[in-house]
Amino acid sequence: MSADNIPLDKLLKWLRMALTHLPSSIPRKEARYHFKSWAPHPKDIEMYGSTESALNHALEVTFAPGG
């Protein structure tokens, strides 16, 4: 399902929920995340079903390694 099919009030509710789950502090200055030229591995796309899902998994592993 794409965001085009979701009513605006539901998108805003999701955004509010997502924003409330952000950390209260940013990572150390020394931490570096290199996503500028990131591309998912074809096996990850196959495993997770889409490029977006592979990206989501990579972000989860990077920013929430403990789950």
C-alpha cells in the first residue's frame, strides 16, 4: 500500500507516533552513518520483499541494534 492511498489523518497519526519514538539525544559526534551511496544487496531485497523493506531493516539495525 502506498501513502497515496492512506488518508491524511492516518498519515499524520503515524508521523506523530514515529516522532514520539525518536531518541531524546543524538548519537555521539564520533558516530558516522554512511547511507549517502547506500544500496541494498539484491539478496536483502529478495529476503525482505522490497527495496523499502531492505532499507527499513538497515536503518533498524543501525539505529536500534537492541531492537
